[in-house]
Amino acid sequence: MMSGMRPGIIILREGTDTSQGKPQLISNINACQAVADVVKTTLGPRGMDKLIFDGRKVTISNDGATIMRLLDIAHPAAKTLVDISMSQDAEIGDGTTSVVLLAGSMLKAVKPFVEEGVHPQIIIRNVRAAAKLAVQKVRDLSVPYDINTKEGYEMLIKCASTSLNSKLISGHQDLFSPMIVEAVKSLNDADALDDIKSLVAIKKIPGGDVRSSFLVRGVAFKKTFSYAGFEQMTKKFENPKILLLNVELELKAEKENAEVRIEDPEEYQSIVDAEWQVIYDKLDACVSCGANIVLSKLPIGDLATQYFADRGLFCAGRVDDADLKRVSKATGGTIQTTTNGLYDGVLGTCGKFEERRVGDERFNVFEDCPQSLTCTMVLRGGSEQFIAESERSVHDALMVVKRCLKSKAVVAGGGAVEMEVSKYLREHALTIEGKGQLIISAIAKSLEVVPQQLCDNAGFDATDILSALRRKHSQDSDGKWYGVDIAEGSICDTFESGVWEPSDNKCNSIAAASEAACVILSIDETVVNPRSQDPGAAGNASMMQQQKPLSNMMGNAMDAVNAQKGGSRSGNLGNGVSYLKGRGGG
């Protein structure tokens, strides 16, 4: 036996797919580029929409985060781009397409260095350095403003309009932008910006014109399930007192298998009377506390509905939890879990309450609330897909205005800030030596993907416009805010044109894209476990192990018995039957 021969060591189970080294890195970069290519046509005011059918419902959208979430991406490395798109959506609300596009462009720019054998850690170090410089440059370029002045208010309107520019409802900015700014500004005045998702409600009602959408400075929710007697109620109040409950106000049948033993039939009537007395005590407590409107998260039955209607009260049961909390915030009422001990301090109030018809729906509307914390936006539209996309557009704009109020600084959009940062990085690259100079220059070139894609999506010649932008930014001292003019097919001062974005949007986009690129570049091996490809593989293997043939002695004994009956119990066949062992055999 030769001493040099050693047995191979098997670490991973059979069927495990492993790929490593340079080919693996290039494969990951190609996968990320493929994902970026899917969403790149949705960028900007002239971006196209995507129709995604998941087998159950159709979604039409040009929102990057929505598309990335609905795409069933199988490649494990490419899923990183989905993560950064989701984080951008949660943190900023807008720029979800840009961040994916920037990450794909950065990876494409450094791909030649990988192919030529530059170590990934050198590339990562320089990508991070370039991103840090770029973010700092954006902060230096940003223009601060005071949100309490008229100019500050106009700045917020323009930021909201810029966000809506690339959306389906871009033609109705004059309607939606003031609504969005007013809703967010009311939260800012109350120092409750972080709760924007719970305090600003968006209700969707199919039908009607999109211009019929409106803002309720308070709370509005759809009429809940009602019983007989509901139509006799008073549907309009001035300065009402509002009682909010988490209590069931209806007679309930006894629990299953409940047993009550009585000795006299008259005692049964007293038990029934006691049940009625319990519900009447609850209703009396609601009326005697002085409330005009009773809302409950739990059902309010037909008895209670008729009882309140006879006494001139309005009630609604099965109110959604989020709506009930918004009413509580707006009116100053406290949600009660019992009807005992109710007093004036737990009741809320508002200037006006009425039931209003909107399209085919009826809405309970609370206006002129003492706490100007909550707003409700009611969206109208011809189709469900249109309203769903309108909701996503309004959500993005709400988040952008929120970010504007927090950062209090803006930069110009339309690719202007990317061109200026690109110029700065190119100039900085000339001051350093070695491979870093080439890598930072490549990252600088990759930032130009945003104005380039804006041109491509609008049908303009990207080469001519990019050349003009480079010349303007490098030669003119006042050219730092020049970007793509979508309307005329040329270049213009986008800051003067009112195309503004919060500086945090650009900072977050560049930082997130560079981090995603670094994560992809740091992967040198991918191990795909066969169980992840075939979810039933693990279960089948364990079942096969459990179904091993019985021990020889027991198996032979059972085979002998079963052979007489013409069958077989274990893996061994009966007498006189040959055993063919193949792919299906054990």
C-alpha cells in the first residue's frame, strides 16, 4: 500500500452544490445586474409600470420596493438587492428604484477589476471610501431651510410633488401635495412624526374620479356592520361626547355544556331576568355617563342598537382596532374595558360628527378634533389597481415629507446631485495613487447611471445629454444643480425648476447601495444545501431510515408466513419470486 495515498474526506452531504472563487463572484455580480435591469425602466417621471401576477392577484406598479417584494428571486446573492430596497422604503419611503440601480451600477463598474484578479478586499475598501466621500459631499451640497416660513412650506410642497412626479397620479400633484403636507405638518406640530403610519390613515373607495379624493382633518372610517334600529339613530352631532369601549354589548348564549340546576321552575325566570339585567345595567351606564356616541371594538347587538336609538345616541360596533385608537388619539377619549365607573374624564369630544356618503360607501366622520394628531385621506379611482397604486404613491410622498421635516435640508433631483458627486469623486481620485484611483473613478462613473436612465426612459439620447451635463458641471461655477430636463429633452437647473428631494434620501441611497455592493463582493463561496432545493428531501430521507427492513430473524419468520398467504411483509419477497433491485429498490 502506497504511503502517499490518503482517503478523501467528505464534509458536505451528497448533492450539495458548491461554487467558489472568481467565477462565483462574477456570477453573483451578473445576478444582481439582472435584477437591476428589471426595475431600471421604472425610474423617473417617464418610467414604465410593471404588471406582476402572482397566481392570485394582479399588481400594476412602478414602485421599486413593491416590485422587488413581489419578484420571486431565487438567486441567494441577488436577494440582497431586495433587502436594500425594503430598507430604503422603511427609512425614507422613496428612492427604492434608485438604490437598486446604483448598487447594480457599482457592481458593474468594479466587475472588470474582479476579472483582472484584483483582490476583493481592496475593491471593498475603496468602494467604502468612495461612498463615505459621496455622502459627505451630498451633505455639503444640501440647502437648509426653515419649515416655519412660507418658503419652507413651499419647499415641502415641491418635495411632495417631486416624489409624485414618477407616480401614476403625477398629473394631480396640485390636489395631493397640499393634502400630504398638511397631514404630515399636523403631526410635526404635535411632535408625533414617528407614528405617521398609525396616525395618518388611507382609505380606498373604488369608483368616482381621482379628483374626488379628499382629506379629513380628523378620523373617518367605513360604516360597520349594523343591526335593526341603526337607521333610526341620530347621524349628526355638534360637540358630542364620545365613549370608546372594548366591551361586548349584546346578549350571549350560554357556553357549551353549561349546566344550571333549579328546584323550582320559577327560578328559571329569575336566571333569565338576571341575564337581561346585566346587559341593561351596561347600557344604562353608557347613557348615564353623558355620551352621545358609543364606539366599541366588539359587537353591539340589536337590543343595544335599539336602546341607544330610542335615547338619541349613535353607536357602532366591530370598529377596527386601528380606527378606534385613532379616534382615541384625536378626541382625547380613553378606551374602556368595562362600563363600571364611567365619568367625564374618559369621554372624548370633537367639533362635528356626521355619517357621510362617499360613493357607494357610508363613512363615520369625526372633524374639528381637539388633538390635531390624526388625518384620514380618502382615495377615489376607477379601478382597484389604480387606487392601490395611488395609495403606494401617497405613502411614498408622506414619508418623503416626513424626512424633509426631520432633515430640514434638500438637494436638487433630476440626476443633478449624482453628476456633481461624480465630478467630485473623479477629481479626488486623481489625488491618490495605486489601484484605488481606478476603483474610485469607476464608482464615480457608476453614479451617472441615474441621469442616464432618466434619459433612456424618456426616450432621449443619453450620450448627448450626459456629455452636456459633464461639461456644465466641470466648466461652469453655477452648474452644480444642472440635471436632466424631462420636459424639453435637454439640461436645466433642476433646483430652479423645483425638482427637490430631501438630502437624507440621496445619502441613504448611496450608503445602502455601496453596502450591498460590498456584501456581494465579500462572498467568495456559495453552498447550496440540497434540502433548500427540495423541501421534501429531508423528510423522505428520514422516512426511508425509519422504514428499514426488519432484522433477519424476524424478517425471515414473517416472510415465511406471508409467503404462504401470497404476500410479503418485509423488504424480502416471498418464495419463488425473484427480487429486482434497481433505482426504486432498497
